[in-house]
Amino acid sequence: MLLLSSDFTAVSSKAFPIVFLITIVSVSNALITALTAFSHSP
């Protein structure tokens, strides 16, 4: 059980940057979409 716990910690620490990057990209895409829609509206 301890081994499983340490494995989970290692995996989550490796996955965190990926999740962070995906979050940043998603937010950026949402902002770009909102800005584009706003700039095209009369």
C-alpha cells in the first residue's frame, strides 16, 4: 500500500506540469475566442 502511495505521488508530480499546460492552453483559447468575438461584434 505504501508502494502504491509513493507511485501515485510520483505519477501526480509528473502529470502536474502537463495538466497545468493543458489548463493554460484552454484558458488562452477561451480568451482568444472571446476577444475575437468581441472585436468582430459591431
